[in-house]
Amino acid sequence: MMQAVRDNRSEQEFTLEVDGEVAVAAYQREGDTIVFTHTLVPARLEGHGVGSRLIRGSLDLARDQGLKVVPQCPFVRAFIEKHPAYRDLV
């Protein structure tokens, strides 16, 4: 079962729990900017859309907080390129 994306601010990462495993989008906050540094999806969950759901939820949370996004992570950068609705965050 897939849960909602959560913002674990103390660890500076967004998380998404799926079937007892956790996918992570690490970030660094710099004022009103959030820099996505890397994304990690457990091997067992790869290829099932977990990474995309994680990043979509993370970007939605960033938008809700009025943050600008710096996609250093290649996965986040590719997601934004494929989903024009998120390009305004960059």
C-alpha cells in the first residue's frame, strides 16, 4: 500500500512509504529555495511509478510552501522536463 508523500524536515527529505519500504527525495532548503540533491527508490519498487509519485508529491508540497525549485537531481530534472505543469517552479 502506498502512503502520502511526507516532508521530514529534520532529515531534509521527502519520503513515500510503499509496502514497508521507503523512497526518498533528499533536499536542502536555502531561504525560499529548495534544492533537490538526489532521489532513492528501493530496487524492489523500481519501475512501478513510485519515484514519479514521490517527486510529484514533493513538488506539490514545495509549490504549497511558495518555494522555488533547483533540480540538481537528474531524476527530478527529467520529471520536470516531462511534466510542463511543474516548470514554473524552476
